[in-house]
Amino acid sequence: MALSRRLLPLLLRRVSPARALSPARALSTAAASAAAEEEEAMTIKGVRISGRPLYMDMQATTPVDPRVLDAMLPFYLSRYGNPHSRTHLYGWESDAAVEEARARVASLVGADPREIFFTSGATECNNIAVKGVMRFYRDRRRHVVTTQTEHKCVLDSCRYLQQEGFEVTYLPVRPDGLVDVAQLADAIRPDTGLVSVMAVNNEIGVVQPLEEIGRICKEKGVPFHTDAAQALGKIPIDVNQMGIGLMSLSAHKIYGPKGVGALYLRRRPRIRVEPQMSGGGQERGIRSGTVPTPLVVGFGAACEIAAKEMDYDHRRASVLQQRLLDGIRGQVDDIVINGSMEHRYPGNLNLSFAYVEGESLLMGLKEVAVSSGSACTSASLEPSYVLRALGVEEDMAHTSIRFGIGRFTTEEEVDRAIELTVHQVKKLRDMSPLYEMAKAGIDLKSLSGVGEDISVNHVIVLSRQSASIVHPFTCQVVSSQAGN
């Protein structure tokens, strides 16, 4: 019997009776709220919920596959040696396990195991790739090309390089989220040292034309880096066919453990990077620090499972995505799908609901764990920069919700998510004067009489004779229009 199954009863006995879950619930990857199962109410961060919510935030992280946990546990309990210890069995067996995992990761992307370097995650990989390449070739390469919809760690790394005197071109994307490859080709200069384009966008799920971008970069002699954290194990990747020179990978996006990732670094033609961390010279000097054997083993196991089940997972996610989209769109109008539907990973569905504030919708969906396209900071609430780059208006960008579908998502969970989302959208729209005005035939855009758009953040004063828009801070009437 697998170790994880033997340990489960012991773990459950250590949980207090008031907090313990039933065996079926404990083994579920997302709360089985569709089942008629009562749980003690809990309050977390001021939000009171009746039980664990449905999990539909797979782009943020995925649950660890039980088979991955089975592979990891021996390296926590009995084979706990440091893989860099060269003088005894514990070190030898850990080192062998690390190399086996390295081969499994390489196999999933068509790489040589010697081209895989383990790190703490995709953020570290992106920093090594972007900063490391440009600093190594700083004498003759001073320019980077990337897109406006990259992950924040890539954009911040590029801004850091700008502070060091490098130049960066941030390419816009089309309304469907895809980069214009002709525009990308034109942006490459003789001193361009790197082109960095995300494979699958974490917010809207669009799949960029990697093979075409790789061909352009190869023709122009520029290394091509892609952040493939959201793509690994979900779409086929072949680093040679796609012309990829550097690639960032993460384990916890493919049902592996958090805290481990891998950087693919091409050997032929060789691409050099300047290490971003000093230390013992592990991972052939690219990334110093003790390699965490259990995490790496879990990463390798997750890649092996993904290689076998990718096609099935993709087909199943497509069916569930269509079920979710049809279920919501069949009961609620004025919905916009953000990003291309043709070039998209089906496990990601990003929707904007007109006349609904995104944060209010999220707060109402306490029983579904989803994310908003809005980035919330302590000082302000800004719309998603990814959606703004697509040309989505600020109001609609504020109303976006990202639904994530994964390997363990069930039809019952999708149906429950549909039910809760539709109920909450209708509830918020019933309280929205904007929605009432739109249905009454009032052109809301014609009401922006002082050069600013009307949003759900404005206060609307309705009467039988007129509709007035009041700015929330100045309390001055922005504009008004006679009602019907």
C-alpha cells in the first residue's frame, strides 16, 4: 500500500473532531459541495463560509496529484540524504533520484537532461533568463523585446535592466491577446540580446505562436525565452521544433509540489547566462543551493504523469470549459470572453460581466475559489494590466473573473459554479442602476459629458424624469439625461 494511504488515517486522527473531514472529503481535490454534506461554518479573514469552497483557481496553483505525493514521501522519511553528499549511500540514492527526475522533465519538453537546471520556481527562472542573458552579453547586446502581457516577474526584470542602461521594447498585443509576429520581427535590432514571450498567459489562457516566434528569432540570431509555467504538461512543447533557447517551468502548475521549478538552457548553440546567486556551485554553477530532493522527485513524477495523460486532460478540460461557458451564457447576457477562444488552453476561462463590479462578485462567490482580473493593492484597486493591454475598457476589466479547470474538476463542481455565478451576477445587476439604464435603452457612453467614462464606481441618482451621474469623491453631477 502506498505510503500516503497508510499515513492518511494517522493524519486524520490528529485532527480535532470539530475540524475533521470525512474520508471522502479529505481525498477530494476540490470541496464536494455538490454532495449533501454539512460542515461546521468557519470564518477566515472576516469571511464566513459554511465549508471549504469549490476550487476553480487552477492557474494560481494545482493540488498535488496523489501519485506525485507517493513518489515524494520516501525522500522525506527514509531516503533523506543530501544529493550533493558524495561519500555515502544516502547521498548517492538522492543524487540518482534527482537525475532521474531531471530526465523526466527533459523528456516532456524534448530536451537533453543536461539542459535542465532546477530552481525554486518559474519566477527565479525568469530572473535568471532575462537578467542572466543580458548581463552575460552586455558588451554587445543592449536590447530586449517582450510583450505588455508578460508575467510581472518578467516585466519587473526588464524594468530592472532598464535601470542598468539596457533598452526594452514592450510590444502590444492584439485584442485577442496574441502578439503580432510581424511587429515582433520588426522590433528585433542588431543589438537585441533576448526575445521573451510567454507561452500560455496566466490570466487569459491564450497560446502564443511559439514555433513562428522561434523561427524568427533563429533567423535573426537572437535567443528566444518563453515563460512556460502555464503551458508545461498542458500543451505539447518541443524546444527544438519551436526554436526555444531558454524556458521557465514550474512544478505546482502541473499537480506537483510548490517550491521547485526548472530552467531549460540550450546547449547547442550554447546560450550563456550570468548566475544570479552565489554559493556552492550546484546545478553546474547556474543555480547554487542544495537541490531539494523530495520536491524535485515530485516534479519529475508530475511530468511523467502529464506526458501520459496530457491528451486526455486536454479533451476533458475542453468539455468542462464548454459546459461552464454555455451554462453561464445561457442564463446571463452581456458577457465578454477575454482572449482568443481559438488559440487558448481550455482550462482557463476569463469572463467579464458588464454592469457588475468584479470585487463585489468575488466577495459574493464565497463558495467558489476563483480569481479576478483586477489586481488589488493596499492603496488602490487597479484593473488587470493584461486586460488593459487587450484594449478592454476599464469598467469591463474590473468585472473579470478567471475560472480555472483542472485534472480533478468534476461536472458537479462546474454545475455548482454556474449556479452560484449566475445567482450572484443577477443579484448584483438587480442592484445596479447602470444595468437598469442600459436595459431602458439609455446610451451610457453618451452620459460621459466631462470627458470621463461612467463606471460602476460612480453613484447614479435615478428619478422618473432623469438619470444623473454623480462623481463619488467630488459629489458633483458629471452629467444627466432625461429618462424614458
